[in-house]
Amino acid sequence: MMHVFGSCLAFVYGMVLGSFANVIGYRLAIGEPIFPRSRCARCHHTLAAEELIPVLSWIALRGRCSHCRAGISVQYPVIELTTGLLWMMTFWQAYPIGQMALWMTFWLYLMTAVGTDLTSLTVPNILTIPAAGLFLAASGATGELPWCTAVIGMCIGYATIVGIHLLSGGKMGLGDAKLYLAVGAVLGPLRTIESFILAAIFGSITGIGLRLAGRLQPKQPVPFVPFIAAGVIVAAFYGTHLMDMYARLLYR
Ligand SMILES: [Zn+2]
């Protein structure tokens, strides 16, 4: 009974805070102040309380502003639902309270970065540099990772993306490399590399799919942070399991 109640609570809080994370990401990207009440991006109609319910409002409004009928991006309900699910899955891990707080904060952070990247194709330094320090401290202090593993994770994450930035002639942004500082501090070196390989696979499959469907022009830039987030999510929950499976395939 407690488990069901806790799961629901984590899901609902995750969706509400995920909604904030997305809005903060959007506002950072367009350089608006973070705190005013949410408004329609086109007609500036201030959203009423019943228009602010995560996921449900979007469905009830059929993805359109109640005032001017402008489309509301599917990014909103997707990020809200994803954060809700991530919080619930984190709750199921039965972590000690410190680690649970670390992971839940980390998911909000990652969704904020997804929000900025989807809006402006960049992840600003204000989002990546302080978070690198914060998540290193939190990872070590909560016992998620030994300090030295967290530091190695950061270095590996940063170095991997900088390497790809150089090899790709700048196609891969340095914002992604700075984002990987925080990722490395929380995932540790092995799962960090794994998350990046997964992100590259997810990104390639989606890119090829969109090209085949005629939805993507050659050389059209694609936000990569959503794929990083997908890779990080899989690596965080199933990374160790996947590595074992891979090792068994390799050595049998
Ligand atoms: Zn409107």
C-alpha cells in the first residue's frame, strides 16, 4: 500500500517539477526571466491554473492555446511524462534518501537541458558549469560513487565529447561536452561511455528515419541532448545489466 502511494506521489511530483524544468529550459534558451507565470508564446495569454496541469491540460486543450489556438509543442507533455516516470522508477530503486534526492535532481537537470536544446540548439554555460560542481559534490557526499570514480567519470565524459567535437569539425557542440561533466560525475566512467554510445545509436536511427520520411534536410542541425538524455536514462537504469549481457556474449 505504501509502495503504491509512494509511486503515485513520485510520479505526480516528477510531472509537476518536470513541467517547471521544461519551462526553465525554454526561458533560459530565449533569455526570458525564469519566474513569471506561464503564458502562451504567441498571444501572451496568461495560463489559468487548469491550463497548467502537466500532460492532462495539453490533452484537454488538444495541444492548442485556449485563446489564440496556436499549437503547443508536444515537447511539453513528453518532458512532463518522462520526468514523472523517471521519478517513479527512481523511487522503485529504494535508494537511501540522499541518493534518491541526487537522482531526482539529476533527472530535473537533464530535462532542463533537453528543454533548452530543443528550443535553441544550445546548452548554456550557466546550466552546465555550476551543475558539474554540484553533481560531483552530491555524487561523492551521498555515496553514489566514490569521489575518485566520480572525477574520472567527469574527465572521461568531457574528453569523449571534446574528442568527437574535434573529429566532427565542430558538428558536436562543446555545450554537450560540458553537460557530460555532470553526467560523468553521476554515472561514473563506464556507464558514461555506455550512455554516449547509446545516444549515438538512438540519434543515428532517428536521423535516418527522419531523412527517409523526408522530415529532415541534409545538414539540418538536430538537437542532440534529447538523445543524450535517452542514453543516460538507459545507462542509469540498465547500464550494468547491459554490460554484463555484452560481456557474456563476447566471452562465451
Ligand atoms: Zn495563445
